Amino acid sequence: MRILVVCGAGASSTFVAQRLRRAASDAGLDWLASAGTESTIDQAVADLVLVGPHLAAHLEAIRGATDAPVAMLPDDIFADRDGARTLALAQQMLSSDPPPASDSPSPAKGTP
């Protein structure tokens, strides 16, 4: 599972991604969580995109830049020191909107 955590400059998302990786590993999940910025979304390969709360005004543009499900992180996500809440949010998003099978081609961005 590939999770992209997006913030304005990439600094705060790095902390969230590190904590999410650790929580996923502790839960026995082989997940890759990485940090990015809004400008890197269209280049990233992700099964889920988690967006920092300070980018709420950009949420629709971010959704338009990826085929992956997108979730807004809560305002207090940076207080999630062990990553457990972030992991729970990611699991909830993935169970309600499963990513496409990895062997099926994904449509080009902007196509129906």
C-alpha cells in the first residue's frame, strides 16, 4: 500500500508519513508512506492521498490531480505522535473506497 501525505512545503507531511509508516509496521502492515507537496501529486504513485488540514482550500484541485482516494487530515493530526489515528483514518478510507487492482491500467487523468 502506498500512501502519499501532502502538505504545503513537505516538512509537516514528513513527520506524519514517518509516524504512519511506524504505526503500520507495528500493526504488521507492509505500507509505504511518503511525504509530498501539492505540486508533486501528479507525479506520485499512490493508493491513497492524505492532505494536511492547511490545504483545505485546495482539496478539489488535489482530487483532480490523482486517481487515488483523497482524505483531508484533521486539524490536530500533528498531535498524533504514534501515528495510530492516521493509520485508522487511512484504513477507514481504504475500506470505504478500495483502490483499483494493481494489475489493471488506470485511466489517464481527466478521462471518464
